[in-house]
Amino acid sequence: MPLRYSAARTSSVSKSRSPSKSPIKKFQKEAKMLLPSQRVYKNNLSNQNSSLPPSSPSKPDTEKLLALDYNVQLDYQLSSQDDVLVAVDTVLSNRWSDCTELHNRYRTGADVATEEERIFSIKGLSSALKAELVQYRQALPQGLITITQLYAIFHNQGPTFVDKSLELNIRSGKLRKFVISNASPIISRSLNKFQSKRVTYGFEDMEIIAKVDCYHELMESLIPGLEEKSPQKQALSKFHEFIKSHPTEMFISTSDFTNEEVTNLVRLGFVTLTSNHFNEIEQNYSISYPGCGSYLKLVNEGRNWLVKTLNKVKYKEALEEDLFTRWSGINMEGGLKLNNFRNPFYGYDLHWVLADALGAGIVEVFNTPVGRGWRLTGKV
């Protein structure tokens, strides 16, 4: 009997196959039924993002900020009708973030009478850290600011306006200028991206301004505590009279004081040795403010932080709001970490870090559609 051929019915055969007995495929099939679909997952993710605190309106670090103009009005800026003495009080009264009137980012909201009570009312800090804050601020010299901060406060008027107003207040005995040798850091930015930033100290002098009343009160509080008729007491009393009769003097020499008197004044911190480029025989000493090194360290740490922070961004620029966020830090819940209240800043307000850098020419400020922007200049 001849053989008969019929067409293969592959479709019907495939349908009649028994399901796979492979445990792996069985697990994959069950897992697909348990796991949400991509659409559900994306919806859940968008709902989670919407519940988070709103992020800064800044652009990503890869995009350059749009500079509208450079006619910026700063929060602490004063007009030419204001005196430099007003500017000094503005810096001193708004120095700490927890009591500044320039913003309320870190205000405690507590109605307290003393600085110590205000510090201990800050939430999110340990008691040990609060005690360290109180101790640091009490030991910090009073009435000191940098001249670069004054340049920023009178940003539109220019340095010449500040210098003239300063000279008038110095001659009238309201303010005193100090030149601290080798106190300002030179921040050199390496061109090699594999090298870390190098910060070198000791190449520039720092000019600081102090209220004369605070300076005199410091001396008057120290003199009674020194031993009667001791060399230190005699030297400080003589120096006090010299200061009152020489309001513009920034140096003393061995022709004004004996070597023993100079030695005692150096130990007390009221003078420091400086180089003398005019007379190689006679030694000159800078009139100083005791403990000013702690204040200058605070200023330099802030300047160093700002340069390193902007240097991490592609175009070396950032919005002011972003800088404030980086200054304090943000935790997982979207709240402030208050890193700026820890060592080395102890609650120092970022406004004065920006002001110091702006006055020194390290950064420039400009307006953008979403707030003020800050950019590194070529002076680093």
C-alpha cells in the first residue's frame, strides 16, 4: 500500500504540549505575578518623590548659570549715606546664624535673654556641643571684623569709599586698624584634576578692624589682674597710654619701648614681630589684638571651604541657596544637619564668608532668574 503524506500541523501540536516541569521557569512565572508592573513601580516612585521636601530651584552642576546682570543687592548691603561704623555693627550683630536678622534659617524661635540660653535652645545639637559653642564664642575676641567684609557691604560704592570713611573713624578714635603679618591664606588651584587642592598659608597680610571701645575695655580688664608694680603691668599701662594718644599708629618700635617692655607686650599678645623694610637696625613690631589668631582662623576656614565647594562644580559657580544648603548639610529626612554649628565654624554665618571672599576678589556675585549666583574668579 503506498505511503500517504499530509501537511505537518505544528500549531496544533504546540498548543497540546504539556506545561514545562522546570522549577526555574515555574519560579519566574510566580515571581511575575507577585512583583508589580513597571507602570505601578513608576507611579509609586513618582508619589514618593512628590512627598519629599522641594529641592532647590538650581540647575544641575553640569549646566552653567544664566547671569542676568551684576547689579546685585546683597542682604547686608548699605548705601553711601551709612557710615562704616554702622557696617561694623551690622557684621558684629549678625555674626552668628542663630541670632542674625538677615535670615531665619537657623533661628531657634525661643524668647531667651542670653546667648547661652539661645544656644542651648537649638534643636539637633548635643549638650556637649552646645557647651563647646558657648566656650568658643566667649573666648573669641570681641569687636573684630575684616576690611574685606566692609568692602562687600559697600559693594556698589567701592573700596575707595570704605578707605576714606575708615580713615575718618580711625582718626576720631572710634575704630582701629591692625595689620597681621602672614595671616591670609593663598589658595592655589591645581590644574591637574588628579591632585587635591593645595592651601598655603603665610604669604599675605590681613587687615582687620576693631572697635576702639572693645580694645580699651580688654586692656582695662587685664591691668587690674596683673601683679602690682610687675614689669607686665607697667608695660601694659604704658602701652595703653600710647594707644590712646596714637589712634592711627599700627606699629611700635624699640625707640618707643624698651626691649623688656616689648617682650612683655608680646607675651600678652598686644604686639607681634614684623619685618622692617625701612630700617634694618631698628626693629618694628605690629600692634595686635590678643586672640585675633582664633578669629582669623575662623575667617580663613570659611574662605577655604567656599573655594573648595565651588571648585567641585563644573563651572565653579553655585546659587546662594545651594551654598547655604551645603553649608549646613541635609539629612535623609530633608532636615538641616547643622554642620555649620560644629568645629571649625561654631555657627558662623555664611553671609560673612561670602562677604570676605567677595571683598577679597576671590568670588563674584551676579543675578540669575532663580536667585543670586556666586562664581570663583581667577584670584585663586
